[in-house]
Amino acid sequence: MRLSSLRLSGFKSFADQTTLKFKANRSAIVGPNGCGKSNVIDAVRWVMGESSARQLRGGSMQDVIFTGTAKRKPVGVASVELRFDNTYGKLGGEYNAYNELAVRRQVTREGKSEYFLNGTRCRRRDITDIFLGTGLGPRSYAVIEQGMINRLIDAKPDDMRIFIEEAAGISRYQSRRKETLHHLEQTTQNLSRLEDIESELKAQLKTLKRQSENAVQYQELEKEILTVKVEILSFQYEKSTQLQQEYTLQMDELGESFKQTRSELNTVEHDLNDVSKIFQRLIQNSSPLQQEWQIADNKRLSLQMQLEQKTQLLEQNKSQLHLLEKQKEDIKQKVQLLDIQLDDLYTRQDDLQQQVIRCEKEVSESKIAIEKIKLSYKDKKEASETLSQTFEQQKQREQTLQSQQVQLNKNIQRGQQQKDVLLLQLKRLNKKNDDGLVQELQQEYQDLLAGIDLTEKILSDDALKLKQFQQAYDEAKTTCDDVHSQIKILRQEKINLEKLLAKTTVSKQKKPYQQLIQVLELTSEAKPYASLIEKFLAKWLSAAVLDSEDQFRKDVARQVVLNKVDQLNQKILGLPVLASWIEHPQLSFCNDIAIVDTFKNGIALQSRLNVGQTILTLDGYWIGSDWIIALFYDEDSQVAQGMLSHKIRLEEIINELKVLEEKYAVDEKNLSELKDKLAQHQQVISSQQQQLKQQQNQAQALNVSVIKLQSQHQAYTAQYQQLHEQLKQVDVQLEEDAMQKDDLEIDIHAIQMKLSALTPEYDQAQQVVFASENDLEMLIETLKQCEQNYHDVREKLNACQKESGLLDKDQSFLTAQLQQVHIQIKHLTTLIQPSTDEIPLLQQQYEEQLICVEKLQTQLSEWQCELNTIQAKQQQLTEKRHQLEIDDQRLRDLLEEKRLAWHAVKSDLSHYSEQLENLNANCLKDIIIDVAVHQEKLTKLQTKFAKLGAVNLVASAEYNDVKQRHEELTHQMSDLENTIEQLHAAMKSIDQETKKLFMQTFDKINAELKILFPKVFSGGEASLSLDGDWQSGVKLMARPPGKRNSSLALLSGGEKALTALSLVFAIFRLNPAPFCVLDEVDAPLDDANVGRFCNLVKELSEQVQFIYITHNKLAMTMATDLLGVTMPEPGTSKLVTVNLEEAKEYGLVAES
């Protein structure tokens, strides 16, 4: 099976349908950068089922559709088709019988993706299944794109394993294993669900068996409970009847007692009202006396409060004065103590200042000594560094000169080789320079260009005429369409109006005469006001129209005779009359109706109207000499329902339709003529365009030939001159290199002598500098100690100064506080004296007011005695009334209690009767039972009944059904268990076959890699290894000759590329895929390695079809056919044919 062709349509930059035919086993795709070559690789991967847009260098799957350019519109569908030649029947499966297999995939902008096999729609899985085990697929080792070399080398062990599995052809086994595992999981889940159902059925069987046993016991208990309930209810019914009779007698006796108590209560309430009136009179008399006593007592309390406040304030001031005196003495003692502390601090401060001066002097002396040592050290250091720099410079110069000497030797050798090559190339170029063929082709090309210019001029004139014809045709078609749409609208409106008129005129039964609406015709002046005239003549529009007075009938309400009026009034009050607006028939009553524009003007003329004359205003008012009718608000004026307006509009539509239909016929005829002319002109232009295209193709082919010959001639000339210049430059360079080599040898000898003299002096300078450094470090240590002592003394002095400052602040604060205390003492002394004088006067006023209050208290006590007597009598009557009310309430409660008991008994009787009815039993007469014993018996029976729970009376039938289901379920579970065992056996078999096939393939690929790698690198070693067991990842290790790298990441780009190609070709040797696609894999290789790469491809192309993209001339010459991809306009790729013999010749010229 080999790839015969690839067809692309709308895929990425291939806007037009393009077919790439692969004739032999080595097809090279060439073209400049960015022309769309790699899109061919993407198309191959996409059609084989690639589902990731990122792997196709896009953001979404719609990005593979051609998106348009500045000159081209985007397309809506992308399609790619691969055609395989299966003449030898190597495909296998159901498609083995086909000689050719076509795999096609297409996608729309809506995201709909479809696959086709030999034109029949299929699934993506069908496509991937075909390629399983063949080495082909969207991400297989048979398609190596840009950057995949690095990804292959840097692949993780698990990713590397995928390539080995694909080569081993075990992907179909993995697919089968995945399906078997999925089936096993589903079967296990089904078995688990059946086990759950089976356990539920077991539980149901036990429950149903127990329920069937309880059904008999349930029925027996139900009968016994019913019998006991009937006996208890019958006994309680008879007992409740007796109680109801007893309660009735008791209620009668209590009613009599209640009436007597109520009479006594009314008598007591009357006496109580009389006593209350006397009590209220005493209360009213007491108000002035109480007010006078309250005023006097309030004044007494006020004086008492003032006296207490003054006394309390005086005591507080005296106490505060005492405290201030004490505080004054404390402050004086604190001030004396602070004076003593300050004297001590000032003495310590003076001592510390003397110590600071001494430390400063020691530090300054140490610094001066250090500066002297530093200056001496600096001089010695500079001298040493100068000597060291001189020594190092001479050393470096010696090394530089030696490296230059080695490089010159290489340059001289390389220059001599280059000179030999240039001389050989000059001999070859002398044979290849013919100028006559180029001139002949150029003349023929100029003649074709002149013909093309003439054709383009004619085509431009015809295009202008075509544009004018098209514009005239468009205008005529627009006009014709407008007229046609107007005709359609008017016809529809006409139909609607005719239906409406027919509905209004024939709504009643048919008349043997015409109506006025059918013959009424208005003048053009009156038609704009048809709705007004219709409302005015509303009742007359249905009037019968007669030819003569002899035809008048008694059974018709309104009748009009045609042409009865001989002469009409032209004007009334200088205004036109309504009759002048009606063209036919002439109506006599319209002759006395004047027409005016507005209601205001009509009212102004109302007084001038004669008898029988009226005015009709255009805004809807009919005005008589002493009356007005608003037509738009008059119900009688609405009966016409727009009939007259519809009729007038219908007449207008008929006239308009007649005119428009005539115009439409003319326009349609003109449009047909324009269309014929336009079609004829388009045919002429089309033939001219074809002629122009043929001329342009011929010119393009000639131009390509001329350009090729010119480029070859120019290349030969330029190369000849370039070789001469290079030869001259090489000779000059060889002479310069020889002279420079002699100079370098002299310079190296001089520098070696200088270095021998400088070495002893350099060692002595280093020792002197080391001794100076030791002295300087000792002095710096001494300086640090002096500075530390100085800082300690300075800190003590600062602490002493801070403390003295704080004590000064405390002293100032205490002095200010002492002055404040003096001020407060003086203020309190001024406050105490006035309070001492006011207190005796307030005491005297208080005693006088107390005597007045006691007099008023005596009068109030006498009134209180009289009031107490009345209150005692009132209290007795109130208590008696209260007792009677208690008796009244007690009797009332007893009556209510008996009444409620009577109703309760009545309710019990009704309840017992209903319960007996519910039980479908009659009340038993004269029954005597012990209710407690019967109730206890009923409770026991109900408890036993309740213990049975919900009893299923159809449990037996349900038990048989569930038992049958359980037996069927057990059989199904047995079948599923057998299926699981078979699936486990199938998976085990697949695993064994996979392991065997994988390990055999792994060993063979490893062996092929060990052979191919040394062949590619001319030495070295490479191997594959497993991380663990046979299911673990695969590691690749490669060591080119002369290297001991521990990782592939340490290899160069070219070494990585050759290593990856060695692995891929080793896989191809073992399991060759139908074809291999390579995208610029030779880019990182030099010419020598490209040659090795080409040899490998040639060797493998006997078994594998290679399609590769390259820019390398050697790789191009290796191809058996070339496919050129170019981009004639930005964003659009195009396939061009390439003559392989010319390409080889051009490659040899460029190479030489």
C-alpha cells in the first residue's frame, strides 16, 4: 500500500483545489519559507484523525479553513483526501479487496466534521482502525514535523514507549483490550446490581412468608375486638341516657335559686349608690383644705433643703481647706529633696566630662598613627600591583601570540586548499556561457506582452460598456420591481375595499333598486372631505334612487329622484353650497347648505342665515339658524361606517392600477431587452478574458524560461568574477599570513626574556606588602579599643545629663503646683465667711413655717374622721354586694356546669350511636357488664392486634411472584459470572500476546539502532532500555564517538537530529509504514551529515515511500520527483511543476 495522491481544498493557505501526486518513492516538496509547505504535513495528520487544534498550529479546529486574504473571500469548508494504491492487497481487513482506498475528511465553519471512506460517510474510529498496526496515525512515527526531532529526543519514557508499540503493531491489541476491559467493567457493574436485587428479593421472601402466617391471626382478632367494642358502647349508651335525665332536674332547681339571689343584689346596689353620693360631696369639700396644707408643707420642705445644702457646703469647704494646707507642706519637702539630688548630679557630670576629653585625645593620636602606616602601605601596594600587572600582561601576551601562531598555521593550510578548489571551479565555468538563446526568448516575450496590452485595452472598454449596461439594467429592474410592488399593494387594498363594500351593502336582503351610495359621485374638490360628507349624508346613503316620481314607494324610508333639480344655487352668503361638491346626482336639499372652513367662522355667519338655509363646517359641524349638530359626536352620523370614503378610495385605486399596469408592461419589455444585451456582452467579455488568460499563461511560461536562462547566465558570470576575486584574495592572504608568522615568532622570544627578569623582583615586592598589612591590622585593633572606651564614657555623661534635666523639670513643676495651692486656699477662705452668716436666718424661717403646717394638719384630721365613717358604711355595703355577687356567680357556674355536663352526655350519646353505626351493629338492650374488665380485655386484644402490624392479606400471591423472580435472577447471575471469567481469560491472552510482540519488537529495534547509529556517526553507540518490567517506559541513550555524555540533552542540535533519525529509521527497517513524511528534518545538519541522511533515505526508499520537505540542495537532488509550493499572492499557496533535470542542473551550478 502506497500513497498515490493528496488533494486539498480550502485547507489553510490552499484556497483552491490542489492535488499533489506522488509518482515515486522519494518525493520532495520545495519552496520558499512561509509559502505553506508545512500545511501539507498538517493536512496528512488532520485527515488521519488528528483532533487537537494545537497539534495543527491553531487555536480551534475552524482555523484549518482558509480565512481569506485582501483579494480573496474566505471559504466555508476545508477538505483533505488521501488516496492509497492497494494493488498488492496489503491493507487487510474488509478493504483489502479494493485496488484503491480514498480517505477524506471535511469540516465546516459551524464545526461539523465528517469522514469518508471511498466516498461513504463513516466514523473517526473507522479511519483510525484502518491504520492500527500499520505505523500510520495522527501522531505516529511516520509523520515527523518541525520540532518533533527535539520532542522525540526529549520525550518521557512513557511517550517513547508509544512509538515502539506502534512499530510492534500492538495498538489493535490495546484497542481490543480497552474494549474488553470496558465490557468487563460493565458486566461487573451489572452483576453487582443483580446481587443487590437478589439480596432485596431474599429479604422480601422472608417478609412475605411471615406476613402470610399473620393473616389468619389478624382476622380472628378483628372479630373478637368488634364484639367487645359493641358490648362496651351499648352499656355506655344506656348509662348516658340516665345521666341526661338527672341533669335536667338539677338545672330546674338551680334556676329558682339564681332568680332570688339576683333580686337581693339589686337592693344592695341601690343603697350603695346613695352612700357614694355623700362620699363624693365630702371629697369635693376637702380639696381647698388639702391644697393649702400642701402649699405650706412644700414651703417648709424647701426651707429645710436650703438649710441642709448651706450646712453641707460649709463643711465641704472647711475640709478642702484642711487638705490644701497639708498638700502645701508635702510640696515644700519634695522641693528641698530635689535640690540635694541636683547638686550630686552636677558633681558627677564634671568628672565624666574630664574622662571624655582624655578618650578623645587617645583616639585622635591612634588615627594619626594609622594614617601614616596607611600611606606607607599604599605606596608599597601600588608598586607591587604595578609590577604584578606588568608580569601578568607579559604572560597573557605570550599566550595570545602562541594562539595566534597556531591559528595562522591553520589559516595558511586552509587558504592553500581553498586556492586549489577555486582553480578547479574556474575550469568548469569556462564551458557554460551561451547568450543567443536568451535574446531570442526575450524578443518572443516582448511580442506576447504587446498582444496582451491590446487585449487588455479592448477588455477594459468592453468592461466599461458592461458596467453601463449592468447599471441601466439594475435601474430598470429596480423601477420595474417598485411598480410591481405598488401594483400588488393596490390590488390587495382594492380586494379588501371591495370585500368591505360588499359586506356593508349586501348585509341586508337584496333590494330591487339602487342605493344612493352606489351612484353618488363627488367632485375632485370634495373628495378630500369624503368622510365629512359621508357623516352628513349618513342616513341618505342607503336611500333608494328612482328615475321618476311615479316610482315612489310607501314601504321605503328614503327615496331620491335623479336629475329633478333644474337650477342650483351657486353660493349662499358668498360661500359655495354642498350641491356644487356633488357631481351626480343633483340633490335639492344640498342646495341650501353653505360650506365654510371652521366652526368659528360658521358661528359668525349663523345670524345671517335665511329660513331653510344651513352651514356645514369642514371641521365637522352642521349649523342652522337656531341649532348646531356636531357630526363627529352624533350617533346617527356614524351609521355609514366609512362607505363613501371606501368607494372614493376604490375609484382612485382603479385609476392608479390602470396607469401602473401600463407602465409595468412597458418597463418589463425594456428590462427584457436590456437583459439580452447584457448577456451578449458578458459572453463577448468572457471569450476575451479566456484569450487574455491564454496569452498571459504563454507569457508567464516564456518569462519563466527567460528568467531561468538569465539567472543561469548571471550566476555563471557573477560566480566567475567572484572566483577570480577570491583567488586574488587567497594569494594576498597567504603572503600576509607568512609575514605575520615570522613577526609572531620574534615577539614571543622577546616576551619570554622579559618574564625571566621580572620574576625575582615580583616575589620580593609581595613579601614587603604582607609585612605592612600586619602592622596596619595591629594599629586598627588598638584604635577600636580606644573608641569603645570613648563611647562608654560618653553614654554615662549623656545619662547623667538626661537625669539632671528630668530633675529640673520636676522642680519647676512642684514650684508651679505650690503657687496653685496658695491660690486655692485664698479662694476657699473667701467662700466660708458668707455661708456662716446665712445659716441662722434660714433656721428661723424654717421654724415659723413648721408651726403653720401643724395648724392645717389639725383641720385636715377632723375632716378625715367624718370621711372614715362614710367609708366604713360604704365598705359594709360593698362587702354585702360582693357576697351576693359570689353567690350569683356560684349559681351561674353551677348552672353552666350542669348545662355543659348535659351537652357532654348528649354528645356522648351521639358519639356512641355513630360508633355503633360505623361498626354496623345495633345497641344491645338491658346489658350489664363491668366496663373496666371489658376495657382491659379490649386493650389486650388491641395490643395483640397492633403487634401484628400492617398485615398483607394478599401475601401468598406476592410470595409466589417474588420466588419466581428470585429463581430467574439467580440464573442471570450465573450467566454473568461465566461471562466475567471468559473476559478475564481474553484479557490474559491479549496481555501475553502483547508482551511477546512488544519484547520481540523492542529487541529488534534495539539491534537495528545499534547498527544504524555507528553507521550514521561513523562510530559511537546507542541503545534502548526499559525503566522496569515490560510495561514500563522506554529510555533512549546515545553517545557519539569521542563523547561520554550522561544525557541526550547535552548533545548538539545536529547530533539530536541524527540520533532521532537513527531511531525512526531503525523502526522503519523493522516495521516499515506505507509512507514516511519528513518536514525539514535536515535543517540542523551540515553538508556531511546531510549526505549520510540522504544515503539512509535512499536505502530505505526501496521499502518505504518518503515525502519530505527540504531547503537543502543535496536532499533535492536525491528526490525522484519534485513538487513546488509557492505563494503567488499573499496568504494563498499554489502548486507548481518542477522539471527535475533543470532543478538538478541549477543545483549543480549553485553548488559550484
